[in-house]
Amino acid sequence: MNKISWENTRLKSIKSKDTTSSYKTAEQVYPVSTTYAKCAVPVPSASKAAILKYLSLNGVYDIIDSSLFIDTRKQQAFDWQKNTNAYQRIIHLSDLEDKWDGYDAPTFSKEQIDLALNLYSNLRTYCIDRGIDFSKVEPFIAPCSDGMVLFEWAGKRFTSRQLEIYIPLETDNKLEYLKTEGNSDIEGEFHLEELYSILDWLFKFDC
């Protein structure tokens, strides 16, 4: 898994020749993930009504056509720094244009965003099935400059076990994961149908 450095990240709107100040400004605008090296981004809560409108169905979340799940009512520029809601970060991936990091980061395809939404939906369904409060385990979601989308569970909420899931550029490929426990890292691939076993490891459910 490529952990692209964000030390060279800068905003497209910054035209200063002083690259040092540009990088500093970029880091202030794009939050840094706790474990993903310089992973700028999308990091207060979007309205629950908006989420429930699209996801709720008899208490179980399911997206049949995730393209319908995209919220087209984007009236204002998205604030990547202040908005920490996972769903909102996903739908606003489509706002990021080619070279959005100031260098060579690609845009995110509809297929990637659809898969991210399906993964998000499955996460919520998992929490319902396991009786977990989703608001307490909501992942950090970030666009990566190598074109992948990161779902991450780390930081103070996850001290003993941490998990990163990546949505690749080619959505025909399997999803990738990185499990961290102590000094041990385990990388692997999985299909969306296998998500529960990955999450059971994170939340310590015995299968």
C-alpha cells in the first residue's frame, strides 16, 4: 500500500512562490489523519435527516442504486476542515478535480464513490446488527493522492487495534486493508461481502 507523503500538499488556489508557506497553509486547511502519513482531507455532523432519508429501510441500511444516494444539493463550497461527517466527505469526493492536491492526484470516479457509499452503508448495517453506536465508531474518510479512498479507524478511540480500508482506482479489484495491533501490521485484500469478518476483528467480536 502506498502511503503518499502529504508534505508537498498545497492548495490549488495558492499561487505564492514561497512553497514553505504554501505547504503550511495547505496543512492548516486539510486535516491530517492520525496514522496515515500526511493524509490531507476530508475530516460537524451532517443532518441525520439527510442520511435517514436515503438509508433507512425498516431499520436496515441498504443502497440498491448508490448513484441515487449522491446529494445534488451542494449549494456551498465544502469545508474539508470543519465537516467531519463520513457520508458528507464521501459525496464531496466528486468535487475534487484533476490534480486537486496541487500535483498529480486524479479525480475520483463515479464507480469509486458508489463503492465508498456501499461500504458506508454496509458499515451502518453492521453496527445495527451488532448493536454498536455508529456515531462512536464512524471512520475517518480521506481521498489519497494516489487515487484511492481511505476509511480509517485509529486514534484515541482505537488504541489496541487500528484498521485502514482502501478503495482502489479500479473498482473491479478487491478492497485492501491494513490491520494494526501492537507492533504487528497485516495487509490483505477482501470482497465487500467479507467486511463483517474484518470489522469483527476490529471490534473484537468472536465469530
